[in-house]
Amino acid sequence: MRTTRRLLLAGLAAIAPAAFTPAAGQTTVTLTHALPPASHYGVGALAFKETVERLSNSRFRVTIQRNDNEREAIEATQIGTQEFVITSTGPVGNFVPETLVLDIPFLFRDYAHARGVLDGEIGRELLARFPARGLVGLAWMENGFRNLTNNRREVSSPEDVRGLKVRTMENQVHMRAFQTLGALPTPMAFSELVPALQQGTVDGQENPIPVIVANNLNQVQRFLSLTRHVYSPAVLIGNPAFLNRLSPADRAIFDEAAKAAVVANRNKVTEDEQNGVAELRRRGMTVRETVDTAAFQAALAPAFQAYAQQFGAATIERIRNWRPGS
Ligand code: PAF
């Protein structure tokens, strides 16, 4: 019996390399992101994969996996156990501190403003900071404007936020904002969010409409307020050792794929923003569309002062005052 099992294992070991090793001359790379395949990250990841495989005649294959702990995924990209990650900037500031300026509340007026800044000189300057931290910033993608959800009450003014236990991303800029509003910010990875809401460890969370829809957060949250309190960029990051080994022609393929990922991702955000609120209402959420944005901005004045000290008022104004063509 034992001999038969040993023979069987030996046989499997002999065929395993043939079955699982990629074809000669083929390289498989891994891309992770935190959301379901049909989400705005999922479609971006798929566009990246399809472009790489098409332009390289399948010499490169891309495996897409989900990891909803973004900090862990960035670390894995840094050390090279995976080649690419699409992540919100939530934890990115812990690696590339210069990006934290993008996480300031009410910094961007609308999507055109955010996309314009990120695609222009400012965005390129920030991507240029990644290599010093052992990462390559390939392209700015998008998560979207964040909105507050909770299980306690409708939120339309800063007073309504007072005392709410709110899960935030592991991001100092966001945490300072919620502290300033009198909430109790609780930073945690997205992977821990649903149990924390179910157990009442936190009352609420904040995320863009595409995330709330794709993750069915309506199942664990009752009230949605369209606070749009902060724009949440995402970024496609690569492992430097992998990218530096590529020939210029192959590197161009990955750059092209990054562009395709951005287009697919942003189109999906636009679509979800158009349909998502109605969908969440249909799923039973109580939606507060009008909030007192001016009051939120006034209540955040002490936080804005601290950000000006941390990042420099001129840097913030340069982003805030960006106009098309500037
Ligand atoms: O809330 C977060 O952590 C992020 O917005 C998410 C959902 C992981 C997408 O990047």
C-alpha cells in the first residue's frame, strides 16, 4: 500500500512541472486588487491583463487575484512576491509620504479636476517619488469620491458625525479629518470592515459609490450620505526589479496596458456614479443627497491648518487651483 502511494506521489512529482510550469519563453505575473471582478478595479485589472497578453502574443500572462488588505499587497509588490497591485492611496502614504497630500478632504472639486491633476505635471511628479521607496508608480487610477455610511443616523452636517465610530483607511490625513469632526476614527484594512460593522465595533465607514455597490455594503449599513468629503485616488504600482529587467519594447507593452487599465477603470467609476445611488436606494438604503458641505469645510479648519504645515500651503494651493490647460 505504502509503495503504491510512494509510486503515485513520484509519478505526480514527475508530471507536475510539465503541468504547472508556463510554456517555454512565457512569463506569468501577478496583479492583485481589493475588489470583486465586476468592480472599477476589476475591469481595470482585466484591461491590463488583456492588453499585456495581446501585445506580447501571450509571452506574458497576467494572473489577477484579490487581496483586500492593500498595505500587505503593496509590501508584497515591494519585495517582489507579486509584480503589480492596484490600490487606493489609503496606505500608500505609509510608503511614499509625498502622496498623502492627495488625501486632503475637499481638495478636488470634481472628477475632471482630480483626473486633470493626476494626469498632468503634479501627478507625474508624485509618481516620480515611488522609485526611491522601492516601488514603481505606473499610472494614477481611480477609486472615487468617498461618502459616509452608518447604522446610527442620517448625516447632513458635522454635528451628525460627532461621536460616530467610523472605520477609516490606515491613513493619517483621513484620520485627522474625522478626529477634527469629533468622530472616533478606527483605522483598519478593508478585509476587517464587514465583521467590524456586523459586531458593532464601528458604526460606519466611508467609501466611493462604486465600492459600496460592488461590495454590497448596503447589507451591513443603513444610512448613506453623499458627503463626497474626499477624492480617493488609486494607483497601479509595479515591482522595480521586474520592470527593470524588461527590454524597452516589453516595458512599452506594460506602459500601454497601464493606460488601458486607467481608461476602463475611470469609465466604470463614471458609470457607477450615474447608477449607483439609485441602485443602493433600490437595495434599501436611506440616502441623504444634500449635505451641508460648507459646514463640513468650516468644521475642518483646524485640520486644514495642520495639512498646510505638513505639506506646505503652496503645494496644496497648486492642486486646489489647477484648471484645465494650467
Ligand atoms: O476603503 C478602502 O480601504 C478602499 O477604498 C478599498 C475599498 C480597499 C478600495 O481601494
